Amino acid sequence: MYLCICNAVSEERVIEAIESGCGSFNEVSKATGLCAGCGQCAFKARKECERLLCQYRKHSKNQSSFSAA
């Protein structure tokens, strides 16, 4: 699914950016071009990006707790 049509930024690209170390919407935006065009996608794309950031943080915490055991 595309989150930003102007810059062809897909959900998968946002996930790749997060996995590469981006930890905020601004970092993801700089890395991918998310919301850097016309701005039509700004509200929904930001909301989805924040959801993915939270999901990734929870996933990372769960993985680190399993590897410590």
C-alpha cells in the first residue's frame, strides 16, 4: 500500500526505514520522502507511520526479552 503517492513511498519502504534505524516520523520522512510532496497524504501517512513505529518498538522489545532468556 502506498502511503505517499507523490514520492511513491509504500508501507514496505517505511518499514525498511524503521528497520534501518529511523525512530521518528521526521527521520522516516527524510529517509523516504514521505509527505515531502503536495501534502495530501500528510494526516494518514503520519498516522500510519506512527503506528508502524510503535509496532516495531513493541516487536523489538519482545525479541530482546526472548534473546535474554
